[in-house]
Amino acid sequence: MHPHTHLADTYVEELRTALDANGITLPSLGLQLPSAVGAYAPPLIALGNCTMETARALATALRKAAGE
């Protein structure tokens, strides 16, 4: 297992919590398993698939956070 896997798990949960605070759920959010067990790079976080409504809500939340 990659030494940064625990930290990546923490970031996944932080992202899940922030998304939830905005009413957004990404059902496939998690670590990309091949990258978590390989020693060649830090683990990747897979955002996964989402519905059109979720994509729109995510874009709205990001624009709001950016002050647009």
C-alpha cells in the first residue's frame, strides 16, 4: 500500500463532507484502487460518475465559492 493512502482517505472524507454540506453526493467518490496499492505515485482520488443534476449542482457550488 502506498504511504500516502491514509492521507488520501482523509482527503476523500473531507471532500465528501464538503460536498454533502452543499447537498451534493458523488456515489463513486473514493480512492482509485490501483494507485493506492502501487508505489509509483501518490494515490489518485476517483470522483466517479454523477447525474446531470449533480454535475449542475457541483458547478453552481464551485462558481459560488469562486465568487461568480
